[in-house]
Amino acid sequence: MPSAHRKKTGARAATLGDVAIAAGVSASTASRALSGNTAISLETREAVEAAARQVGYRLRIQGARARKSATKIVGVVVGGLDNWFMPTLLEHLHNAFRESGYHITLIIDSMSESSSLQTLRPLIDGFLDGLIFATANLDSPVVAEIKKRGIPLVLVVRSVDESGVDTVVVDNKHAAVEAARHLYELGHRDIGMVMGPRNTSTTRDRSAGALAWLEENGIPRSDVPIIFGDYTTESGYSNTLSLLSQSKRLTAIIAGNDTIALGVLSAAKRSGIAVPERLSVISFDDIPLAGSPLVSLTTIRQPVAVMARTAARRLLELIRDRNFTPASMDVLPIQLIQRGTTGKAPLR
């Protein structure tokens, strides 16, 4: 099991002088541009802001947005509550912030379009001290826009390709390798995958990790059927029925998360396929229901409590001390929890 570690995107904190050099202006001009001084042309301000992002300079004030008085309220953004992992994460985030004298307000929005940010801008700009994002999509422009406005932001569970944003995740590629290895060691060679949305880092990394490991061990990617959908039980159910109708030889399925896996198990039951005698199922998260005797789901555990506390700590650091250090990525350990939904592959 890998240990938690933190990656930094630079050797030292970027300074205002670094910004000035990158933008080709004086330090005083850079300072006035970043403070929103209207005497500085819009073109120069945009150039200085771009230089600040390039060198990893964390802005105390961005554009014309002056620092408001602290409210000790932070926003937590989730795409929905269909994913059973989210209520558990929210509970731990609530507890972590409450211990520091902060409260959270829940925002249920995919935040995949700029219009979402525009709608919520009065709340975000005028009321919240910072944001926790648990819903970021790989192609969402919102993360970059929030970063540009200098709003304290931490991503949790999912990451984006945009650099310079504090992120708290697990190593999803390694988690998928462990899932694939577990099935392989049980003798499974006909393995399918029922995953979440393509445009999320969790789906991308989990599918890539499993496919790469299986290929290295003699199972070509073309022999591993995969269907993408949503992180919901309904999606898991319908996509599993489709997968089983296409690939009747499957003896194991890797589900994108536990919520999807519940749908996989329902589809197997609907199809008269015994688990794990004829079909093994493994997934990710380890939601509370996964350990119940009725489900007994084999899964890759995410340390949700540690994840929430780490994300809360990172956001509070940004709020309390808006220093100009490079952003970091905290990568937390995972653990394989073997229960009753995986077993030895049936004889061909």
C-alpha cells in the first residue's frame, strides 16, 4: 500500500518580481495591475495576470475583486447526491470545518459550464471565503476561471489537467491496478468494465490503470469490453445488462465505483447470474453500504475521512494565509477490501 505523499510544482515560492520579469513590466506596475488599478490598461493587466498564473504566483487580490470580510463559510460543490460516496465525504468535511469554527454551504451543480459560475457569482464572490470542488470535470472551464479570480479553491476526489490548483486525491491508476491484479490472481481472464463519465479524472485513471496492467499480463485492451456512463446505480444496472448481452463469457466486472457496482449486482441477479460463483464484481470507494452483510462488496477503499480533513486543511491555509507558494497535490493511500463479491474464476 503506497504511503501518502505531497507533490509540489516548484522549488520556491514565486515572487512579485518573478511576475514582473515574466510580464516584462516593472514590479510597481505588476503590483498595481494585480490590485485592479484602473490606471493600468486592460491589456497590461491581463498580461500580468497571465504571467502570475504562469509562474505560480498566488494572488491576494485578483482583478477588481477586493478582499471582503471573512464570513467563515465555505462552499462545497458536488455534481449530485446520486453517488453514495458524496454524503460520507460531506459529513467528514462538515466535521473538519466545524472544528476550525467554519460552516459549509452545499452547492449542487455540475459546474461544467461557465454559465454556472456566472449564476452563482454573487454567492461565491460576495459571501463565501473559499470553495471545495468534488465535481470537477476534465473539460470544465470553471476551475480555471475561479483560479483566475483569486478565490481560494481546493479540488477533492477528482483532479483536472490545469496546474496550480490544490488537489487531494488517491492514486486512481494504482487503485485500478490492484483491482485488476486481484481478479487476475483469482484466475479471471474474461473481464469487463462498467465505468463512470469519460470526462472525469477518476474514470480516466481507473480505466487506464486497469487496461494497462491487464495488457501487460497478456490480456489485450481489445479483449476487455468497457462501457462508460454515470456514477449512478441506474447507469450501472442498464450498462451491465448491455455488457452481459454483448460478452456472455465474462467472469468478472470492474465497476467504476460502489454506486455503479450496486447496479452491476442488481443486473446480475436480474440475469440469473450468481455472484461470485459465475461473476465476480469489484469496485472503488468502500461506502458504508458496501460492508453490509447483504452486499458484502469487494472494493478499493478511499480514506474518505483523511481526504476530507486534508482538503479542509488546505483550504483553510489558503484562506488564512494567502501566501504565494506553488499549489500542491496530496495523494492518499488506498486499500483493497476483499469481501463476498469476488471469488475464483469458474472453469471454462
